[in-house]
Amino acid sequence: MRWPKNLKIKSNVPLTPKTTFWIGGAAQFFSQPRDPRELKALLLAAKGNGVPVFILGAGSNILVSDEGVSGLVIKLDAPYFKKICLEPGLLRVGGGLMLSQMIKFAQDKSLGGMEFLAGIPGSLGGALAMNAGCWGFSIASLVKEAQVMDYRGKVKILQNKQIHFAYRKSSLAKYIILSAGLKLKKSRRLVIKNNISEYLAKRRKAQDLSFPNAGCIFKNPGKKSAGMLIDACGLKGKGIGQAFVSERHANFILNKGACRAKDVLALMRIMKKQVKAKFKLGLQPEIKIWE
Ligand code: EPU
């Protein structure tokens, strides 16, 4: 394997602490580019070496295999990718910025409309790639345009109309999101603050954050809640190794300590099989499985 000397690439970097699930092996290669120029150089070098590339956002929606990831994991957490500023008619946000920081910035500037995202432990790029959402809203509704890089290093600006968004799905997933221009909505700071508190309280009530987890494991099949279906199969509390179906929300798997990815996958197979047998509905993972 040959990498250009000017690129900082580490080998065999443990990914467990970089994920909210706290599961999995190491990245074969790992790098944190400082800017789009370095990012492009990394992509081209990976291509030259025939190495697959994985973009790590906040690590909140992935299950890393116990054997780790064969390829180059790139994390966009340098200051360049975490910029946030007001531009005429839009809020420009870097793909590596955490949603919580974005919401706080907007609140300070009296800009509302994104409070529903409060409590989602994601980066803007990750949230856009999967069209994250909750309480009937999704991040797609905020997007005016996105600045993206393709895996050959070419930068493009896509307007909202050029992006396909669906439930937990977006055409932006095939790019690396450098930044997005989000729509602004003037609001009162106190109103925004109260909205955020309400959403956080709802989230605390419905979800189970008592142990490391990756949020909802499966997508909802149609209008039905995957959590409700898994619950109806009597699977709450079911465990394999240290992986347990949450007692509070059955679409959450909890890592109760040194959990292995293979136990999570085995538990997921049981959840899927029982929902299929009882309701004739196929569950699709919402989390990304990295191998
Ligand atoms: N329910 C049960 N048992 C359970 C879980 C839920 O009966 O174990 C019932 C609830 O009582 C409620 C209904 O199912 O009547 C829906 O539950 P909830 O409000 O928790 O919504 P959900 O459909 O399970 C979705 C998203 C969540 C998002 C919430 C709130 C998916 C896969 N999940 O969950 O997103 O926070 O709505 O809007 O779309 C995530 O993406 O990681 C995530 C957690």
C-alpha cells in the first residue's frame, strides 16, 4: 500500500470509542483531512490503492464489525468542516458540525425551525445522508442547497430540487457533504428554547439511552413502528451476549458492556424473523453495518 507522504494516515485505529454503540474493531486506515484539498487527495490515494472509503460522522448510526473495517475511514472533524455562519438568506453549516452545535448557534441568532432535531446525536453530514428526522419532520425540509464532493474529488453544489429525499434516505448519501445552506426562519429565542426543551423531554420519555446504543436499529416498515412490532413479539429484554433489546423501546439494542457486533447481528436476525413470522413485514436496518 502506498500513500502520499504529505497525508496523515494512521493504521489500525480502534473505532469502538468513535461510535455511540461502543462496539467493533479497528479501522485499517484512518485520517482526518484538514480541508477539501486534503480530502480529495485522500480519496484519490484510496482509489489508487483500491481501498474502500468510509465516512465517519458522529458514529451514532453504525455497527462496526468485530473484525474492524478493511479500508480508509475518514472523519471530517477539522475546524474547516465544522464552520457555521450566516450568509444572505441562508445558514451555512459544515458537514462535520454536530446538530446540537448547529441548533445552539441558530437559537443564539433567533433562527427557528430546526428544534425537532434536538437530541439526535449526529453530525449535519450524517443527518443529511440519511435524511434524519423525528416527530413527523425530517431534515430535508430545511435544505436549500448542499455543497458536496464526489468520490473522485469533484465538488458540486446541489439545489434542493436536485436532491432526492425519502424516509431515512437521500441521494446525498453517494457524496461527501462538505456543507449545506439551510433555510432560515426568524423566531423568538425563548420560543426556540421552549421547543428544544419539549422535544428533549419527549425523546427522554420515549427512548432508552441508559446504555450505549445506535438509536433505532430498524426503519419503520410503512406506517407501523418497528419498535411496536418487535415489542408485540415479546422481545423486550431479550439478550444475546451483552446485546439486549431495550425494555423501554424495542427498536433499541443496548450494549450492556463489551458487547460484540456478532451478538447484535444475531439479535437483529431474531427480531427480523419474529416480526416477519407474526406480521408478514420485512424489517430493514436503519443502522449502517461496516465490515
Ligand atoms: N411503541 C411500542 N413499543 C415499543 C416502542 C414503541 O408500543 O417498544 C409504540 C409507542 O408507544 C408509540 C409508537 O410505537 O405509540 C411509536 O413509537 P415512537 O414515538 O417511539 O416512534 P417510532 O416510530 O418507534 C420513530 C423514529 C425515531 C424517532 C421517533 C420520534 C424510526 C425508525 N424511528 O420511532 O427515530 O425519534 O419516531 O419521532 O423512524 C432513530 O432514527 O434512530 C430514531 C430513534
